[in-house]
Amino acid sequence: MNVQQHLLRARDLLARGQPEMAESALSDAIDASIAAEDIVLLTQARFALGEFLFQQQRDDEALPYLQAVVRTERVDGSVDAEVKASARMLRQIRGIEPR
């Protein structure tokens, strides 16, 4: 499976009420993006897992993924939405902004 398929599978599993399986699919998406050597896909996969963990209120686990996304810079703006959303979640985790 490619990265996008893993991400779609994770969304489907969440919709079915299977968060453990969704988390596994998100981890698989990260692995697939590393194998593909694609920084944009890796950033999107890290964001998806970080956001999932944040929504599950597993902030300590979400931190490294969200921080990795925020550190990603792309001149073409291809991951700007993920970077901005991750920064917002990090501010919420740190209590700077309300959740």
C-alpha cells in the first residue's frame, strides 16, 4: 500500500470505531513515506498521526510528531496547512491557547 492508501484506511477505521487499527495504519503511512523518500508525504503522515494522538488527548505521544511537522520547511508551501495546524496544537498542548 502507498501512503495515501494507508491514510484513507486510517480514516475508514476511525469511522468504524477502531482507533487502535487506525493508529497502526497511520504508523504504516509513516513507514511507507520513509520508504518512498518523500518529505511531503512524510510530513502529511506525521501530521495525521500527531493529530490523531492529540485528539485522543495523548499529548506526550503527539508532541514528537507535531514538532517534526513544525520543523518541516517547504518553499513551495506544500505542507503549510499541516505546519500551521501542528503549531496550533502545540500551543494548545502547552496551554498557550484554549483547546
